[in-house]
Amino acid sequence: MLKFFYPYQKIKSESQGYLLKSGKAIEISTEKSLESDSSNRKVNTLNLSTLLDSLSYRDFRWIWISSFVSFLAMNMQMITRSWLILRVTDDSPLALTLVTLTFALPMTVVSPLAGALADRFSRKKLVVFSQASNALLTIIMGTLDITGVISFWHIMVIGIFNGSLMAVNMPSRQAIISDIVPDDKLMNAISLNNSSMNLTRVAGPALAGFLILFVDTAGVFFIISGTYIFAALTIGLVKYAPTRKTNGSSTVGGDIKEGLAYAFSEPILKGLFVMTFIPVLFGFSYYALIPAWAREALNIESDGLGILLMLMGIGATVGTIALAAAGNLKHRGIIMLTSCFAWGVALSIFSQTSSFTLAVPFLIFIGLTSSVYMSMNMTMVQLHSNPEMRGRVMSISMMTFG
């Protein structure tokens, strides 16, 4: 217990729920939050006791597990698909870019519809549908591969469906989180959820790279399909009852128009969308070209490529865990802008490297800064959105990834 003396101030103890008048000595525990009329400053430090706050909610634990498994499958699929494309097209970087485009464009087109569906229907069922459908598509990909009939256009078509399902999955999954945890824990919850994605960026590429050596790309696709099925089953265990209001529009088209009108009438949301679009456009495009760069510039095989991508995952995991431990941060905008600038500088320097040793620290730092930036952005978007609009608002944010 600590004793403080506050002259001429009103102090609110949130945990006790009362006001103490000026000039009185008070005793509080170090965990209690104090607010002062004369000063609104609050020192935020890493607090390991708050790191796992959101995991105290049963439904969030299942969401986290489902996210981890789903992102593991997605990251394994990305590395396996890239390796298959290089094999089918004789190491064509253009082919990698085209497949990435077929994955990204549907996210732009389908996202508004997916967001409207997320605010109109069960978000949980939409996530289950997307995961089960991804499992089916991956089985088809593995079957085409193992029978030797796989071609570039097969990969392109399946990529279109994968991108569409991603557009359905992400807004609903993110909006469920804000349905379950209170706003003061949303930063922690989103950071923890993103940490599941970033942990799989460590494990997924490395695991896929090594599995390709033993069971080839076809075998890995079948393993990935089972992983998607498990993700669907775990999200099905979430039992929350959403409290958002029923949408007033009578049609899905009306919902889309209403969501767009709302999102772009809010100055803060408009600024956040711009701050998502520009870094994603210039900051994530390198990811699709790393397989070709690794093979041509470094002359490494699939296991080495997995290690390169794993390094970014390590940095990203460190960033999101630090945010989760920091709790309900102030000055989110400044942190977001600073991490974005650092991300850009690191990418600029990394683009000039041609050595594995030199690439290592920059890949870790790129992962760290990009994860901090995206976590802050997603948190701010949800906090500045009405609960009944969050699915549509998150879908607009997802459109920038296309």
C-alpha cells in the first residue's frame, strides 16, 4: 500500500467507486487508477499482470485458439502455395504477384457485403462458414497437386475464393472480439488476438517449409485442410449473445450504403482508413516477392524461406505482446504514426540488402513495427465505431488490404 497527499484535487478511486476531497491523505493499492482534475496525464508501463486480462473471458479464449489455428493454416498455405507456383511456372516472380492479386482483389470487392452480413447475421456462423470452405478449397488444391494436373489457372481461381472467404472471416472475427470484451480491455484483446497471428507467422512458414521436404506441397495442403476444420470447430464453441441493436435497414444493399455513409461521415474513421491504406499498399507488397528474392538472391530452399518469414513473425509477436502488456494506452495516434515511420525506414534499408545475415535484424524489426502499427489501427477503428456498425466498419478497413 502507498500513501499519497493530494492538495486541492478530486481523486476518483475506480476500484472503490468514491471521491476523496482535497487536502486528505488517502491509501490506495498500486493497481488502482487515479484521475485528477488538474492533470490528465497517466504513465503507462509494461505490466505483466495485465498481459492476459482478456483471456479471463471464456469466449475470448476460444476465439484466440481458433484464431491461432486459422492463422497457422493461412501462413502454411501462403508458403506452400508460393512454392507450388514457383515450381509450376519455372520460378516466375510475375506469377507470384498475379496470384497475390487474385487473393487481394476479392477482399476489396467482397468486403462491403461481408461487413453488412456481419452486422445482420451471426458473426460466429460466418466465421465457421469461411473456415469450413477454406478447408474444402485446400483439399481440392491438394488433390489437383497430388494427381499432377495442377496448373497456374487452378491456383488463380482458388486464390479468388480464398480472398473472398478472408473478406468474410476477418470483419466478423474482429467484431466478435468487441462484442465479448469491454472497451477498456479492447487494446489488450486485439493485441492478444494479433499475437496469435504473429506466433503463426513464426511457426507456420517454418513448419510448412520443413513439411514440404518430407510430404511435398500436396501433403502439406491436406494437413492445412485439417487445420482449417479444427479452427471451425473451436469457433463453434463460442457461446456469447451479442447485444448490438438490430439493423434498421430492410436489405443487405441498404446495410452497405448505411455502413459506408456512417464510416465516411466520421472524420477520425476516415483518417484511420487512409492510415491503413497507404502503409498496406507500400508496406506489405514486399511479402509476396520474398519467395522469389530468397530463391534468386540468396539461393535458399523452402526451409530457408520459412526461416526468413519466421523472423518477421518473431518481431511481430514481440510487438503485439508488448502492446497487450501495456494495457489501455494513451496517445495511440502518436504510437501508430511512429511505428509506421519506423516500418517504412526499415523496409527502405532492407530493400538494399543481399545478405542473409544483414536481412535478419531488419526482418525482425519490420515485423515488430508493422504489428504495433496494425494493432493500434484496428483498436482505434473499433473504439470509434458504434457496436451495430463494427462489422461494416471493419470490412472497409479490410478493403485496404485489397
